[in-house]
Amino acid sequence: MEVTGKVERFATITPRAVRLNGLVGKTVRKSVKIIPQEKYPFTVTGVETKKGEFIRVKLDESKAPEKRGYLLTVENTKKEKGRYRDTILLKTTNTIRPKLEIGVWGNIYEPRPARPTATDNKRKKFIEAIKEQQKRGSDTVEEKPAGSGDPEEAKKFHGSSERNSRSGSSQEPE
């Protein structure tokens, strides 16, 4: 058996699903616009959630007569990190579609610790050098400038002499 036909839009729902992604302790909220098509007018008579465990919903009706519609605000209420899924059910007065469903996905996460930067590493080494000098009883800290004569440091800075000789270039001024 084969069925063909034209599928018509009942309402414009933007976005079609809600994704609540954010940090623990921060407000995470999204809005959804619901606009009935002229051919299939309806009024939303109620809002409920299937689980209702980690979301709060609020529905506001547009008062503009030329653009009748609704604004659904969905807010995360989860206080600890984790993921969840729920569905919002909008009850309508239309007999063709008495309920509209909007999926909700939540991902609440802890902030990532900041990774150390090159500047942080230099600062750490400098502080360690200060502490070492203080242990020795000296008031001054000597910081080696780049190219201070240490052959290992020079290799890191200029690359190995083998690589330079293969490319035919020289680091020595003429």
C-alpha cells in the first residue's frame, strides 16, 4: 500500500528543539517562538512537561493582532553537573493537533580548569629561581638571556646542527 499527499505545516516552531548547555550555577535559558499557521489557527490552553525534573517553563502570548503567536521560555533548574532529557507538551484548541511536543536536552557541566600558558611556566621557573637564590642567601636573581652560551639551550633555540647542514643554511653570520 502506498500513500501520497501534501504535508502542510500546522505551526512554525523555532527552534524545533531546546538545547540547554551551560555551566553549573549559571542561568541557562532558551526561548521558542510558536506561530500558528493561518489555515490552522489554535490557542495554547496549557503547558506541561513529561518529567519536569530539571526545567521550568513559561508561556507568553503575543498581543499583536497581525502576528498572533507565543513565546515559550525554558530554563534549566539542575544544580549539579549532568545531562537530562525532557519533553514539553503544549495543549491546543485545534482538533487536528491537540498537543504539540518540543524536545529538551540539557547538558550542565563544571568549568574546565585553566591550562597553564607559556607565560605561566616562565613565571613558575622564575619564582623557583628566586626561592633557590634565597636558600643560598643571595639577594639577586640572574636570569640567563637566550643564547647565553649554553650549548643545549642553543640547540633548542636554533635546532640541531645536523638539520641546518642538510638544508644548506647556516646560523653563523658571514
